[in-house]
Amino acid sequence: MCGIIAYTGPRAAYPVILKGLRRLEYRGYDSAGIALLNGGLEVYKKGGKVASLETLTKDKQLIGNTGIGHTRWATHGEPNDVNAHPHLSFSEAFVIVHNGIIENYSALRQDLLNKGYVFKSKTDTEVLINFIEDIQKSNYCELEEAVRLALTKIVGAYAIVIIAKDLPNTLIAARKGSPMVIGVGENEFFIASDATPIIEYTNEVVFINDYEIALIKDNHLTIKDIEDAPLTPYIQNLDIELEAIEKGGFDHFMLKEIFEQPKSIGDCMRGRLNVANEQLVLGGFRKYGTKLTNANRIIMVACGTSWHAGLVAEYFFEEFCRIPVEVEYASEFRYRNPVINQGDVVFAISQSGETADTLAAVELAKAKGAIIFGICNVVGSSITRVTHEGAYTHAGPEVGVASTKAFTAQLTTLMMIVLKLAQERGTITKETFKELLTALASIPSKVAKALQLNEQVKYIAKLLKDASNFLYLGRSYNFPVALEGALKLKEISYIHAEGYPAAEMKHGPIALIDEDMPVVFIATKDSSYDKIISNIEEVKARKGKVIAVVSEGDSVVSQLADYVIEIPPTHQALIPIVAVIPLQLLSYHIAVMRGCNVDQPRNLAKSVTVE
């Protein structure tokens, strides 16, 4: 949440920062701002999207080679011009951008008010920069030392970058709990919340860890920990192409990412799955693989779409590995004193690898002695660095706020882990192993075929776009798909939607069904097929509109449903990867027809890095 970009080097800073803000806007788009160092500090900020900031600054003579920028998802203070970042200190000597939440800002603010400080905004960020200024004045120390001392007193999460009026070619950055990466170019440096604004200029980066402070001064990078001990920067090469973060001719990133899924699922399996040799190779499970094989229980912690992936994986693990699984909301996990026993294994699932609640759950479980495996998409992210082992999903950058290709890549990765584990534990026959391996290898082509339903789904969307409520129903493996379909619809079209196990409909939701209620069934041919037909008949008896996702060639549901979407048949355990495709398309087209911004839905942001 919130996007930070900073630059110092030989280029003009403004174009670099403005382009970076556009690329980071998926992290927050309530307001945006920029500060440039050009003899003094020039600050421009505006409520609304980055385009509003661009309009504000288009006639300005913006020069200078050092600057910082920010696009905001509001936490403290409503989104407007005043609360937008960057924030100047009281003396206007320093300016800051910040991602995160300072939990003890209220007490700090009161203390500063007592000392005569005046605040223009209602943000915790303005409190932080004034707190740093107060320490610098009180201790007669350098700014970087004042930052270090201030951060020892701060409670909460932060990623910050500061520039100062009297410190040319200088950036000071620090992080705890919010992501930050430094790009190392030729005589230039970039700082950002993630790599998307950086890869155009360099693929060499340094990931800043929690409680680390970076000083870039006169073309030199120094990193220290919060105790002032020097650290050696570790430069890594990023394997991301610039084209991966562009729309590539699609109207929206979300649609592009939906259509990328045959490739992203294939990339996920590449080098890991070999049908001819009946082999699975998962390099991220070498050191602690035995712990996983001998696990007494698996706990999955995740949020949002990743939580739905965990629910599907629960079926995977229990059916094929015979290990009991619990799937927990990461946001609730550490607030109920969870029981974690010797031999338990925790899976942390996160697209960004920066989800604050999931990170907190990982830290708690790790402190209790659990072995932690991460399932993440973003290389070098925080979760990948604090877990014992894990696997990357290799889905590529996901810019649309509503997660699509990350979900199917997570399911693919989790199924490969399950098959490898089941083989190790001896809980799967050779025949079933080969059957699932072959079925998994065919999934990219089946997803590609499901994408050919786009125009049909678009037609159905046109008929349903004015509905006020939707119900999504599924059984067994398809129950989490119903949850995911409902989530996609509500988050990008703002239509109220709920997902339920189909049998639970009779325990309350059936009261809502009438001729105006679209009910989406995932009714593919699997072990629960006969039961879900009964559920469809119950809805039809109450005049509900039935939209059914069915297996190709279905002749029963097609006689009952108002609209039928046929997807390629596959093994029932893998149906969720294919069945979710038309639900993603349905949500997308309904949202577009309703005039919604599908890539940047209101009140949402990618990568929730605050609690």
C-alpha cells in the first residue's frame, strides 16, 4: 500500500519520479506528490490520481537531480491535498515520503505540540518528520543519525525516504515491515516500494531489510542497522522484462493478466514438472523437505485471494497426503493465541510477499518453533526472506489490484508440492500420481480454451450488469472457487456478492433468492455433481437466475440453467484452476460495463502492507 519512488543521479529527477508514480499507482491512488531538491525544496502534491499531480506540475520549471515521490492509500487523514505526501518538517528543512503506520504517533504529536510545533496535516507521517527534526536539533547530530535515533522510538511499520534542503545528492531511507528496494545504476540510484519503476533503468537491486537504514550520498551507498552497525549491501539481478509491466495492447492490466494465465501457469511448472519421466523437482524444499514429509499438521495463513487458494489446497493436502490442514485468516491468526505443536508446518501464501498480516502470522508461528514455507510471486520479498524454505509461483508482475493469474499460479504450485509430498509419504498410487501429473501438464491448454469463452461471458455480463446482488455456490473443490468469484465481482464492480458451499444455501441464503437474484453455480462433473443439480433445482423453484459453469458436453444442467458456460473437463482436483477463468472474465466485463476502474478499484490497493 502506498508507492514510494526516489532518485538521485545525473538525470532530471522529475520525469523519472513521475513515470515511477504511474507504475506504482496500483499500490494506492488517493493522492500523489513529489519533492525536488534544487537549491531548496520544491514540493507539489494533489488529492486524486497521479494524473492530477501531472496537471498541477505541467507548467512548472521542474529541475533538479534528486527527488522523492509518493502515491497514497490513505490511513491517517482523509485523501486530500494537505494530507498528501511528501510532508515537510516544521522548519521546511527536511521532507519525507512514508509507507506504513506509526502506531504511537498520537503521543509523539502531543509532545511536539507542547514544544511549539505546528501541524498542517492529520497524518502520522508529518509527525514522524517533525520528530526526526526535533531529535536532530536537540542532539546537534547529522540527519542520518537523527533518523536512526527516531526510529528506535517508533512503534509501527514504515518505509521512508527523506531529502534535506542542505544535503545535495543525498537520500536517506529506512524500512520496517513495508517493502523497499534500491536500484543501482551507473552513477545513479533509485529507491522504490517495488521494482516496477526501476527495471527500465537497471536490473541490479539491493533489498533493504527490516531495521536497516540506507544512506545514498555523493554516488555512494551505505547501509547500517538500527544499532549503527555497518552492513554490506548485497546486489541482486532482477529477471523482469519491461514489457511485463506494460498493458501490451489490452484495455486493462486485469484483462491482460487474465489472458496471460496459460503462460503464467506454464512458467510455474517449467523446470519442475516432467511428465515423460514422471518427475517433480522442487528446489525450494531440499533442506526442510523431511520436516514437511513428517508433518503432523499443516496450517495455511493468507489473506484475500491467497486465502481462497489455501482453502483449495486444504482439499489437495488432505485427499492426497492425508495430513490434517487448517486454513487461517492471517489477520486473525495472531490475535487468538493459536496452538502450534512440534511437527507442525505453516504455509504462508502471498502474491506480493509483503502482506503485513501474513508476515505477522509468520513471525508468531516461527517464534513458536514452526517450520515456515512461503508461496510467493515476488522475488526477494519480505516473506521469502523470513520463511525457512518455499516456492516462487513465477506468475510474473501482477499490476491489476484484483488478483487473477497469481491465484491460478498459487494453485498450480501447491498441487505440485502436494504431489511431491504424497509421493514421499507413500499416500498416492503410481497410477494416480501419473494421472494428476499428466492432467496438471495439460492445464495451460485447457485454460487457453476456457479463455475462448470471453465473448460468451461478455454477452452474459451485459444481461446481468444491473443486478444488485449475486450468489456464488459450489461444492467440494469448487466451494473456494465460489468464494473467489464473489470476491472478484464485489471488489471491482461494487456489486454485493457472496460465496457459499452450495448445501449451506438452505441454511439462510435461500431467503434472498427471487427473480432478480443471479446465482452462479460451479457445477462441473465431479463427485458432488448429483447434489449440486438438486441445489440448482431449488434455486429455479424460487425463480432465481442460474448461471452455471459446467463441463463440456453437460446435458443435465443445461436444461435447468438460464445461462451455461462450458469449460474443458479435467481431474476434479484441478477444476478450480480452469473454473475460475470464466468467473474472472464475468467480473471484469460487468465492472467495465458499469464504468468502474477495474485496475484501481475504489478503496483498494495492491500489497496490503499495513494492518
